Amino acid sequence: MVSNNRLIITDNNNNKVKLVDTHTNKLLSELKLSSSPWDITVFNKTQAAVTLPGSNKILIIKVSPSL
């Protein structure tokens, strides 16, 4: 969770990170990546790290207000 009603998730099949409003069940934003994301961790309300094992990378992304 990034905030009370915002969840950030990885979509391995579509090579994307998605930001979802859990209150309305709507997709707020998505970010297309160069390879499949595997895991994600949130640092704070504005930053997250995403692992891309196929590219041997860890991306730091800005989350607020969208991706």
C-alpha cells in the first residue's frame, strides 16, 4: 500500500507496474517496463523499488500522484 486506498502492484505478464485505487477498484496509472517485474517494495508514499530479474536491474520509481 502506498496510502490508505492506493495499492501498487506488479504485472509480470504485461511488463507493467500498476497503481490501483482500492476504494473504487479502478486503475489509476500504469508504467510499461523493459522486462517483467518480479517484486516491489514501497519506501514511503512517493517512492518504490521494483525488481527486474530478466534485466538484472532494480528500478526506483516515483509513485505520487501517479507512476
